[in-house]
Amino acid sequence: MSTATRTAQRALTINGRWRLPLDIRQFDRFRAWRFSDELPEDCKATLAGELILLETPDNLRWGGRSDRPHAVDDDLPGFLIDDWLQVPFTAFTFDGFRSWIHSDDFPTTMKATYADGSIEIDMSPEELESHGKLKVQLVVRLGALIEKEQLGDLFVERTTLSCPKADLNTEPDIMFCSWQSYRSGRVVPREGKEGSGRYVEIAGAPDLVIEIISNSSEAKDKRTLNRKYWKAGIAEYWLIDARGDEIDFQIYWRGKRGYQPVEPDPKGYRRSAALNRKFRITRRLNPIGRYAYRLLHR
């Protein structure tokens, strides 16, 4: 694949909804994109030299934030979203992305994924019933099991997973690293900035990664991360979708050419090789008519 082709495929995706191809930094390409169906009707875009400005209908000061994470640099080539979020073109490489997310200019409330020269950012509010409550239950139950059995470390969001082998840098909902993975060098804790003494990143291939699907992450979780986690060498991937009437809970093990689903036993439990247990997720209504989740294992 030529450099031009790779550049044409790279893009910035916002909240799983707006996609800005990286090659629209070129005047003719921007003009063609601006008057095509590729630009969402509810957005306004402007090319000003080496700066691409996007105005969205939601005004992406997500979560009610109106403050800027830093002063906007009008001379910095890149994307400027709603005069608030600045994504430099230098972030569209593996090392450039790491430098950006670990800099003071990166909003701490934002979740970002880099894969193959493209960036996906998400600042959608976390849905309480199908995401937030489920994640808490997973952390509580898995954390207790891992601590009791002295299996390793459990990490929740805000911890970056860096996989140079797969050209991937992301923040999983949950990941587990066994003591053996540390000892073998499969995973290595790293500083965000060298010499800072702040270890905020896991480099390598954790034993287990878990993603909970939301409306803004569905394509990323099901396709991009499924493929990239496998390429990174991650042995097990849990993918959970609790948005519907039934919970779709999948455990995938690493096959020769991709992940393969673990079939449930007659009682609906799926075996995790990473944790040497079988798991099942149930849901019921609590006293106020909202969801209560339970991660069962045996």
C-alpha cells in the first residue's frame, strides 16, 4: 500500500459519529469533501491554512464543559473542534499520539484510541444502566477474585494500553495482567513522560482485555479493537453488550487467524482461560426499577 493510500484512509473520528479524513488538509481534497455526502449535514467545516476547524451541533464541550484544556494555538497544524479541542496532525503517528495524550494539552476527561494512523476520540457521557453499573460489578467481582487468588493486577480505564506491535494505543474499559506476564516481559509498566516517575501506561499484551459496548464505541469495539487486540497478542478478549433486552456476553480466545468465541456450557457459563474460571452475567431490577448486575463464576 502506498503512502498516499494509507494517508487517504487515516481519519479522526469523534464520538463514533463524525469522521474527518486526514487528507482533507489538502485544499482540493477539502473542497471536494466539503461539498460531498462525507461531511455530516449538521457540521460546519473550514480550512484555514494548516488548520481545519469543525463546528458541531452539539458543540463538543461534552459534559457541560466550557473551559479549554489549554490555550488554542492558531499556528498549530491540525483539527480544531468547536474552538475547544485541538488535535495536532503530529498525533497521527504512534509516537506522536503517545506524546499528545501524555501532554498537558490532552483533556483528562477524553478517551482516545490510536490504530493504524487513525484516531477515535470519545467524550460521550457514560450510560448508567448499560455501561457504568456493569463496569462497577465487573471490577468489584473480578478484583475480589484476583486479589483472593493473588493472580496479578486489574486496571480500569484511564490506564493506557500501548501495543507497538499492533500500531495501537488505547484505554480499555478493563484489563488484567498476571504476575507471569510481568515476569516474562509480556507487559511492562511505563511512564507517560520519561523521568516523570508517573507510571500510567501498560506496554505489551495483557492476559485479558474487556470492553463494554456503548452507542459511540460499537464499531470500534467489534471490529477495530477485535482485530488489533488479536494482532497485539492478547490471549483473551471479553466483549459485553448490555444495551438490549438480553445481555450479549462473549469471551473470545486467541485463534491462529483471529479470536474465536467460547461456547457456553448448558447453564450459560463461559470459560476464561486467563482467570481459570467460568463466568456468567445476570441482570435483574433493583427496588427502584433500575438494573442490578451480577457477575457469577465457578
